[in-house]
Amino acid sequence: MKQPYLILLVLICSFFTSCSSGDQANSDQLNDGLEIIKVDLSEAREGKLSEFFEPEVQYIWLKENAEEGLLGRGSRQVFFHDEKIYVVDTQGCKCIQIFDETGNYLNEINGYGEGPGQYVQFYSAVFKDNELMLLGVPKKLMWFDLEGKFLREQQVDQQIGAAAYSDSEESYYFYTNASEKGDFFFESVNEAFQDTVRSIPFNENTFYGYYRGASSLQKQGEKIFFGMPLQDTIYEANESQLKARYVWDFGKYGQDIQEMKKFDVEVDGMAYIRFKNSEAKMYFEESWFILENLLISSFRHEGQSLLMIYDTETRQSNLIKNLLVNDLDELYPLANIYLQFTEGKVGTSIPGKTLFNLLQKKKESLGQEGFEEYVKGKGKNFAEAAFAAKDSENPVLIVYTVKK
């Protein structure tokens, strides 16, 4: 992507002896901690799950109980917290369903409605101490205990699309959809909702795309990060502000975002989608994770899918063609990772019936003898979960753990 501030950062970097470009590094680092990650399409290679994740794949069937615990396929946020699993379902029940760590249904957090203590929709949820804060619609924050009891609510001036709480700063960080000059994308407040500090101003000459931001705000340990789609930048919270921490340098492979401004999605949204999926060059998207020492991000370039896995400790880049090959249990040939469960665990989810059908196809391809050997070895957890959930439409979580 051709961005003036990125060019300026590269020029500045040449004046600092702290900039590093050693044989093992694929980034430049400025003296303020900002890292510029270089992406070279000519270095793309095949990658395997076993390079980055532990050998054992965990399967957790989220079991329904009569009419309780039923989940649709639209759950894009699943949290592991305090030996429980919290599934954010903003499309189906408009609630958060709670399961124990083995997948048994426990309870739900549900405030759907139009009165006090209720919401007509919510975007996301934030854990703080023994409470869960929901970003409610219209324009409210709502607190529940971890068993689902409503505690309190607070009206806010604008709709909040994402949030995180900093334990070290004792402050909230809120993302809002800035849309005109003078607006800011982020503000932080203390626990009393005072001492407001705003950061990342809206630039009327920049194209920001059509993202709502909920999945682009992530917490890793004590650190909070925000990925700005189309701006090739990941910010880190620091002293009540968000400051640039990682910047992608796509060089000649980068997409000129000014070219994307020509599309009017209200008139022809499919033209914009077709351009993104098949013609656009590289740019930073909304799908990314920070997992302990790994920064993982998905890209596309002229229709080709790519995965960048950047080691934040060694500053080594791994540009992977398509997706990671699933050499751990071979459920699918490639691993499609789109859920982050906790700091060191990511994965996906598949309905129980679908998982069982995949197991049957695996049996057909391997033959009886090969299948028996497979389910005793690397396919053991897959097979056990598939048989248990074979009649269920509820999801089975597939969990990969980052290598230590």
C-alpha cells in the first residue's frame, strides 16, 4: 500500500542506528519500538501447523440441552475464561451462552429487549474482574455477573463497536466509528468514565473501508492491540493512547487504497467485493491474531490467499501460501483458523453432524485397516468428538495451542 506516512517512517528509520536488518530479521525497528514488517511475495512458501502449534488438537463439543444451549453458525467470538466457555451469539439468540470447559451447557447472559437493563443488539463483550460488560445497542454499556445476572448499565454518547480494559492503567479503551473531520476512532477513560483521552484521528483523505472494528481489538496479557484494516497498521495501547506498533510494508505488492475509494457499495457492493477477492493487491485485513510471540494475519493478492506469521521475539517473518497444511490430525488438508479462544489458543468450529460426515469420508479414503490405525493415532480426538456429536447441529470447537 502506498502511504505517505509509511514512506516517511522508512526514511526516518535510516537515520537511527537502532534500526535492525540482520540476516534473520524481516523487519526494521525504530527506537520508539515501532516495527516495520516487510512482506515479499517472492518468499511465500508452504507452511504446516506443526511448525507453530502443539501436536495435540483439542475438540470440544458444545452440547445442547433440550431447548437450551442451541447455537447457530454465526458465532464469531468464543472466549475461554475461568474454566468456562463463553459463546457470543449476536445473530441467533442475541445472547452469550455459557458452557463448562468440557462443553456442558450451564447458563446464558440474555438481556434482549427494549427496556432498562436490556438491549436490542450488542456488538461484543469485555471481561473485567468477575463481571462481563456488553456493548449494547442503542448506545449503552451493560454489566452482568459471570452467571448472567444484570448488574447495571450506563448510557454513552456514541455507539461503541469494540472495547477492552487495561488492568495496568485501570482504564477502558473504546472504538467508535469515526466518520468526519474532528472525530477520533478511539478514546480511553478511567473507571469513573472521566479523564477522556482520544487517539487515531479521522483523516478525510483516507479510505477506511467498511469494518465495524469488533474483531480488530485484541488483548494479549496486559497489552491491548488494535488492527486498522486498510491502513496496514497495528496499534498498541500505551498511556491512555493507541500508538502505532507494527506497520506492514508490502512494497511493490501493496494495494493503493485510493483506488478502492472509487467503489460505491450502496450502488454496487458486489463490484467492491469482486475487486477485493480477485484483483486487489496486498493490504491489511480484519482477520488477525496476536498469540504470545506470534502475530498472524491473513492477506490476499490478486485472488491468492496468504498467511503471514511473524515472530515478535525473533522478528522473523513466515509468508505462507494459502493456509497452513493440517499435518496434525488431517481433518482438512488446510486449517482455516478464524477464532481466538484465549491468549495462546486459536481454531475453528464445525457442526457436529458435519464433523461426523468428515470422519466417514476419512474412513472411505483410508480403508478399514488404515482408518483403524488413524483413529488410534493422530485422529483419536477427531474421531471421539465426531462420534459423540454426530446427531448435533451445535458446533464442535477445534483448538490449536501455540508452541511454547
